[in-house]
Amino acid sequence: MCRLVHLTPLAALLCLGISTVEAQEGILLAFKFAPGDVISYEITISGTGSVTAAEGTLTRLSIQGGFTLTQTVTEVFPDGSGRLETRVPQGDVAIGLEDERVRFSYANGRIRWYANGKESSPPQGDLSEVPLIGTPLTCTVSPDGRVSDVAFTNPKLMAELAKAAPGVNLARSPSFAETLFPSKPVAVGETWRSSGTLTPLGPGLPITLTTSRTLESYQQLGGMGLAKVVGFSEARYRGPSSPLFSAQDVSIAVSGIRQTITSTEFFNTTSGRLIRAEYELVFTTEISAAAGGQQRGGSVEARLRVSVQGR
């Protein structure tokens, strides 16, 4: 591959010609995996939200922080799909609730906990059983980005999840069957769309999902194919109140959900990896909670910005 530095005019024209031909013929967008690969992302989040109680009381929320997410490829299947183990080896997140502020950080196997700027003893527990920190999340990712077979490696966690939220089934996940990329090459400017009904929260909460993505640009940079993909997705549920969570004498039900995601992603087509992305999430839901024989309704709204940088 030609490099874009120290080029003669003729070499520059040749490189431009190669990029143009590739773009005209179409670009194949696909994840690539090899056994033992470790994929690492630095993720930062910031956002605000609010919780409105039945009597109209408004509680404002905020979140800010970042964490490292790593995915280790443990197996590659004949179709190119990879089996991944996902962990969060370190993170630092602050959550605000009106005038109260809580911050917790995790690194080197240690959790630190702060309340309104003062460090205090963190909640006690066995870190080996904490999801993503001590117990990895496993899943299979296909070349087109479809996620399946989502599960925690600790069967105890899966059993507790099934008990608390009977409708949620991570082990079998048609609910995560959305593909990110088409199976065939796409041209610059081409848009691909999808729609369907998913059940990530159980069959009682069917969610209608529509997505649209466009290959906005493509170029060759130092031997790397760089694709810029912009997208928008909307997930909706509107129907009868459906149970979501129950534990002892507390239960939560949902009657309405709307989530939109606006995205800009930069994808390395040579290595088959996401290298950078920006997401804006807007989420609203209508809920009802029952506790101690009393039931109350309310709503939750949130807006988040998420930045992802591959390492």
C-alpha cells in the first residue's frame, strides 16, 4: 500500500487511483477476529437526566466518567465470528443526585468509594462475582456485527438474573440480532436500513427497532482503509404495563420506552475493527413501581454522550 508521505506526484496519483477504484467497486465492512486477540477501548460518558415521581416531584441526575473495556477473542468460528470475553479492568464514574454526588473508581482489583468528595469504605462484597469486573461477559460477534449467545461465565449470576427478570434471556439472544453492516460491499453515499421487533427485556416488552446507516466516506491512509459510517436508530415500546423486575416485595413495570441513538463511527476495514466513535443517546420511559402494597407511577429521561477510542 502506498503511504501518503514523501510521495512523488506520479505515486500520489497512483494512490488516489487505487482509492477511487476501491470506493467505486464498493467497500466491505466486516469485523475480523483471530484467536488470542485483545481488543481494548477507552470509553468516556457524560450526561444528564431526571426522574419524575407520580406526585410530580422532579429529581435531577447526572453522570460523568470513563472506563476501559477489553475484549479477548477466545475462539473463531468457520464463518468468521468470534467468541469474546468482555471485562472492565478499570473505571472512574461520578453520579450526581440533586446536591448529592457519589464517585467510585476501580483499578488493580480495588474499588474506591467517595461521597460528596470524601472517601469512605466501599460496599463490601466478593469482587470475583461482580459482572464485568470479576466475572466476564461472553458473547459471539459475527463479521456483520450481530451479537448472540450473551451470557455471564458465572452460572450463579445467570440464575439470579433469571429470577429477578424472568423475561430477560441473555443465553439465547435473538433480541441482539441486529446487524451493523451489510453482507455485501457498499458504495460511498449508500444507506442501508433495517427494522424489526426485538425482545431484549422479555416477550412481554416487544420493542420496535428501526435503524439507518450510511457510508459517508472512505479513504486509504498509510495502508489502512478508513470508513466513516453515520447512523440513527430508534427503539420504541408502547403498550400495556409489563413487568420488568421483581425482588421480594418490590416490582417495576414499564408502559412506554423510547430510545434514539445518533452515531458517527470510524472503522478500519483492513483490520476489521472500530477505531473511534461518538454516540448521543436520548432515552425516555414511563414506569410504575410497587412496594409494600403501594403502587406509584413516574418517568425517567436521560441524555448521554459516549465517546469510544480504540487502542
